[in-house]
Amino acid sequence: MISLLGAVVSSGCLSGAGRESNDIGVENLTDCEAGEAWSPFQGGPRHRGRTTTTVGSPPTVSVTASEAFPSGRTGFVVCDEKHVFVAWENTDVVHRYHTETGVIDALSLGDRIRVYPELHCSTLVARTTSSTNWIDTEAWTQIEQHSSAGPFASPLVVGGRLYLARAPGIRAYTPADGELWSHTLDRVVTGVAGTADTVYVVSSNADGGRLVALDAESGAVRWETDRLGETYTDPVVGTNLYVSNAAGELFALDRTTGALEWTARAASRSGLAPMAVDGDELFVLDTAPAVVRGLRAADGQTRWETRVRGSSNRDTSSRDTSNRDTSSRDTPSRGSPSDDESPSSRGSPTLFPPVVTPQRVVLGGGGGLRAFSRSDGTRAWAETGHVVTSPMGVTDDRLYALSPSGIIAVE
């Protein structure tokens, strides 16, 4: 069921803007109790992408519209228990949507938002092409704004530390100590993930990619590898560390030593879209053809694979491949198109990172929202009335995403 709701828009204000300083305002990142249900995943691909939220089958879907929202752009969504914070790539405004009242507040940052913002308790860290911005999400004011070069990787808060990609490498901060350490890299930082004791940093250029594991407390190198190739995605932390490259290869590395556990390859060189992991299951999107796969996280064997129909309303087909190994010894099967599917209809719809619920794998993209069974990949439901233009954010009882129509809420 889909309904369209209106919204009231008000504006926020700026303070402390434009100050040139090496102090990036980390004192604004105060200690607090992070919600366990949401802390592993904030809408971007670098975390696990799992939630305890149970979505109905079929779900209830509503859309909150606003004339203030731009159309036709990729967006960002992060959530807390009272608000949904949304922004669009290469625009300068962040919006706060009150889930109870429907009011939408707008706050201009003065420059184009470059990467996914990070939410920590009541502080939103947003990076533009020229600055790092600290936003109080309750007062809806910009606490501080500090000059910094435009990043290629999103900020990350984990284990009480903030990690920022700042040329020529990565820096770690804590509220108590300010800058804790920095690590210099000879390539652009393109991805960051972490645990309480280790931060994993991907740096890359046209000559290839490098992944380094750093001690979270000291910044000391624990291990590094340059076998990944050109890589522009955040790693995903699970049983192993998972990272894909621009050539469609997926690497599973031992988190402690960096040893290669297994590899898999996409069906084409167009590559693998972001993935999600929950326990011993890994869910991977192959962009051409658009296929979602359930893998065993420990060894990379494909348990099932299902074609995603993009914008089509035709039923998806799934196949159980639990006995087939898709590690470096084999290339995963593309699956067979249905008889009525022409080559021109087998394009690569935009797909965003999946969200894994206790029973479903939920995908958003150019074909709307679709859910598949975690156990065998069969199609659970599809809502194709709205194109999805962002990864999903999650609260205790809803999934949120953006579309050209507004903010989509799924429950």
C-alpha cells in the first residue's frame, strides 16, 4: 500500500562558518549511548547493513513529499529515533524530517555535499567539497565549520573515535584528545570501515588499490595488501573483511592477518554493487546482469542467486546453488533470462546497498523496492511505484529511502 503525504518546511541557521583551522571541532562529538539496533549500519555501504527491524509482507509504504527536495539526484539518508536526515549529492542543503509531525527543516552548508554524512548521537558530521561541518541535530544549528579538502570517503565513527580522510591520508580523533594519530598514504583514501580496535582504510588510483589495517588506538600498521586492484568502495566488516574492486572481483580477507580467505568474481566487468553481511551470510549485488546472491561468508560458496528485474514487474527467478563453489576456482553463473526478456531489457538498474532483516534481504534502486527470502532468495514482495535514489536508513520500526517523490517510509 502506498500513500503520499505533504510536509512543512522551515529553515535552520549557520554559526561558526568558514574558520581556517587544524582543529576540526571533534569536541562536538560527545560521548553518548549509541542505540544497539542501529549502530552497525547508518545507510552507507561500509557497515554490515543489518537490522532487527521486521518489515511487513507486503509492507506499508508512505511517501512524504516536499517542493524543497531536488529531483534526479542520488541521496543520503541517516536516521535516529525521532528524525530522518537527508541530503543529495552535489547540493548544499541538509534536511531534517520529524517522523512524528512531518515537519521538514532545511539547513544550508554553503557548499556541495561530497560524501555520506555520519551520525553519532545528536551530532551529524557532513563533509562538503571545502569543509567539515558539525550539526547539532536537536537544535538544528551548525555548531562549527572547518576548511578541508573535498573527500572521496565518508567520515566514520566507531569505538568512540572519528576517522576522517584528510590529505595525504587518514586521521583519528577522540572528543577528549582531539587528533589521536594520522597515517600518511600515497593514494587517495576511497573507503573506510572499522571495529572498536581496528580501522581498515582503502586507498586507490588508476595504478591500483591498497588496503591497510591500522590499530585504532595508536595508528600502527597491523597489516596491508596491494593485491586488490583499483578499488573505490568501503570494506564491509563481518566474519572476514570483504572488499570489491572496479573489475568485479570480491576479496575476503582475514581481519586479523590480512590473509586471503577466498575470492569471487562478478558475471561481468561492470562489477559488484555494495554488499551486506549478517553473521555467516553475505549478500552481494551483481550489477550486470542485476542479480542478488546469498553467499556463505566463511568460504564464498553461493547458496542462492536471484535475478533482480530492475523496473520490470515480472516475477524474479531464483535458483538454489548451495552446492556450487564460487570461490576463485569458479565464476558465478549469470542465470538464464526468461523467454520474454529481450537483451535490451537486461540493463543494469541502479542498485543500492541491501538491508538485511531477520527474514528478508531488501533492495532499493531504479526498479523500486524489492524483498527476497534470506534462506533461498525467493521473491517476497515488490513495491515498484517509486524509483529509489538513495541507500536505505533504518530506525527501530521503519526503513527509509529517497525517491524523486520524496522520503519513502517502509514498515
